[in-house]
Amino acid sequence: MSTPAALSQLQRTIILLYGMQSADIADLEAEILEGSKRAWKTALEEKAREYGCRKAARDPSRGYLSELKTRAEADAKSIANTWNRELENQVRRLYDQNPRANRYYYIDNLEAWASQRNVWKARQISVQTEQNARALAQNAFRAENGLRGTMYRYTGPPPVSEICQRRFAMGLVDEETVQQNPTPAHLGPCIHEWQEVTTERIPCEEMWLG
């Protein structure tokens, strides 16, 4: 594989202008964490309603907050690395199309590229963040409320992906199987989740919700 040609000063400047730097990553991490905390509380309140309780969930604390922070930091860095890599590739493509291009050529084309890319990428990131936080909250709800001995069924709309089809075919499974097959099952939209099959009730005043 040939080594990519060295970037020109103009190209490096353009990449610096549009690239994600430390401050951008920190802002993105904070945004992801806030979205995760909202998804966490929503998931816990949904679980509570399944057991006939309409209490409000609390913000994540202790190890759960630390886990969400760790995930937000990793996600923000991964997103930034992907963005910066795709940005450089796009700048190189623009050069190949017009080696004599000036900065206005790069700016005009990158604005259009970034706008089109962010339409689907931002939504994909939001969905993935929400799904990860929901899964953590649901697992915490079962652990903190002593529901570890129950059985589970994989639920949601008819599956399309092979991995979700396999999980639907499992039928009733135990806790160990759930822990070995965490959700979300795959990248991209995956709204399938493990649902406990139990008649056990949890007194609302004793229910753990964060």
C-alpha cells in the first residue's frame, strides 16, 4: 500500500479549522454524558411502571455515574478520531479533484460535506448513546431490586439482523445468558431488549430507582 502524499500547508490549515480539537471533544463528552443521564432516568422510570410504580428516577450515582462518564469519554474520543480521519480523507479527495484549488474551494465543499454527513451521523450517535445507557440502567434495576433469579425473553419488533433473530429463537433464558448477550446487540438502531418474565412484585416504596 502506497504512503499518502504529504499534506500542503493549506490542507493542514483547513483540517485544523474543521477538525475536532481538545475543547470540541470535551464539549462532545459533556453532551453525550447528559444524553446518557436522561436515557438512564427514562429507562428506570419505564421499568418502574412495569411494576406498577410511578416514582421519578434519580440521577445515576456512585459506580453507575462513573461508568456513564467512562463511556462518554471513550465515545467522544472515538467520534473525534473518526471525524478527523474522514475529514482528512475528504480533503485529499478534494485535492485529487482540483489540485490547484484555493481555500474557498475547500471551505465551500467541506461545508456541504459536513452538513450532509451530520444529518445521519448525529442521529446515529444519539441512538447509540441512548441504547447503551438504557441497557446499563435496566441491568442496574434488576440487580439493585433483587431480580437476578428470574427468566428473560428477548423482546421488540420482528428482528432483521441475524444476531437478534438468534436471540429471539432462544425463547426463555436465564440471567447468565442475558449477561453473556448484552444489549444493544449491534451498532446502529437496535431497539430489542431483554424483558424479565416474572410475577414478582416490588413495593413501590422499596424500589431502587437510581
